[in-house]
Amino acid sequence: MSLSISMDPMDYYLCDGVYWNWDAEQDVELSKENDFASEYVTQMAEAEEVAFSKNFSSSEAYRSHHFFEVLTANIPYIANRYCRYENLSKDYAEVAMQKNVLKDIAFVHATDLGINFTLKHIKKLDEIVLNIYNNTPRNSVYNRVGTLQHFLHECTLEQGNKIDCLNREVMRKLLSLCRLHIAISDVRKKNIDLIKDELIKNNLDSKEHSQTPYVIMLNRQYIQNWKQRHLRSLLHFCPLVERNTLKGLINLKQPFNNAAVQEVLFKK
């Protein structure tokens, strides 16, 4: 869906060189669900908030607190909306919100894919899962899930089976669930720079149109914008009001003070 000429491109602006990779009027924007949106911001009393702000050592800490309060409060809504978008059952949303279940997710779906892990595979999987959670090199969610997919392909080949024989629907659900779970796990770290990095990487990756090695190797049809479809961050699925609040908070540029944060919160 292309943007209307009448739209202000700044509506999609994040910070220098970075844009939100969503269109608020696209298929995932379900206005009828606004009744389920968190009322975190509207329930705050402005006078009380001014006093509350004095508890923080810096304006950055104050901003980060509210950013993750808003985002965390909406995780159930986001997870269910994501699952609807990815055509997953609500059970997947519940699994994705649990802590440290990536290995379990891989095990269950590997069984459904007909992959039998050896002790060597399990040791390698433990290493992959740990690296995905820690994410020292700050790889994107999409790329981290790709590492897991590559591992499962290697296991399949080692067992003498063809990758093309893997059940595509099971693999699709596995990858979608992993993306959601990992993204939620990243939010729990409460590091706003990680969120910014993810948005930047998604923005850069969305401009690439190269086919993946597996698409070429398996001689499958290349689907235009397939990768871009799966690069949407959790913020894409947030309710509109809260999404705008998050956008305003993350757009604040240093130096800013607590009053600037309150202007975003109270829409001044």
C-alpha cells in the first residue's frame, strides 16, 4: 500500500535516517479494537506525575520508565494482534509471553517437522538459544530467528532428509512464534537503545530485495516484500494512542528534560 500524497511523511519519521516501517492504515490497524487499548496515559493525574518525575536521577531514566510502562502494559494486546496478523491461534500468544521458552518452542516444532535431535544437536541448540537471548552483537530479531532456521535445516540434512520435505506450515508457525517471543524477551531488558537499534535494522533490511540462499537452493518462488512483511516490530501492533505516545517518547532528542516527557504523555 503506497502512501497518499496528502499524508505527511513526518508521521512515519522516527529519528534521523529512520522511519517507522508501518502504515497506520494498513490491514493490521483494527480501529474497532481500540476499546481494549491500555488507558495508562489517560489515567495519570498531571500534578501527581510532576511530583513522580522527581524520583528519577535523569530525564533519560524518566523517559525510559514511561516508555516501557506503556509498552509492557500492552504486550498481551500486541501479542494477540500479532498472532492474528500471522494467522496463529491465541495459544501462540500465551506461549510467546512466557520467559525462556525458546528451546522448548524449537523442540516441539522440531518433532512436528520430523527432526530428531542428537546430543550434539541439543548442545548446539543450547548455544544458539543463549546467543539469541544475550544478543551481544545486537542482531535483529529477524536475523536471530534465521540462525535458528539454519540450524534446523542443518539437522535435517544431517539426517539424510531434504529441506524441501519439511512441512512449510509448521516451519512458518515456528518462525513467527520465535520472532514474537524474542521481541518480547528484548522488551524485558528495558533498554530503549535496543528498541531503537531494532527499528534501525528493520528499516535498513526492508530496503534489501535479495533472495535468501534457501529460496534459491530450493527453487521456490520469490515473493515480493515477503521479508518486509515480517520486519514489523512490536510497536507496529500497539494500539494507536499508545503507539503515538511511544513514538513521541522515542523521538525525544537529548538534551531534553522531564517537562518534555510530560508534554508527550499529556499530549500538550
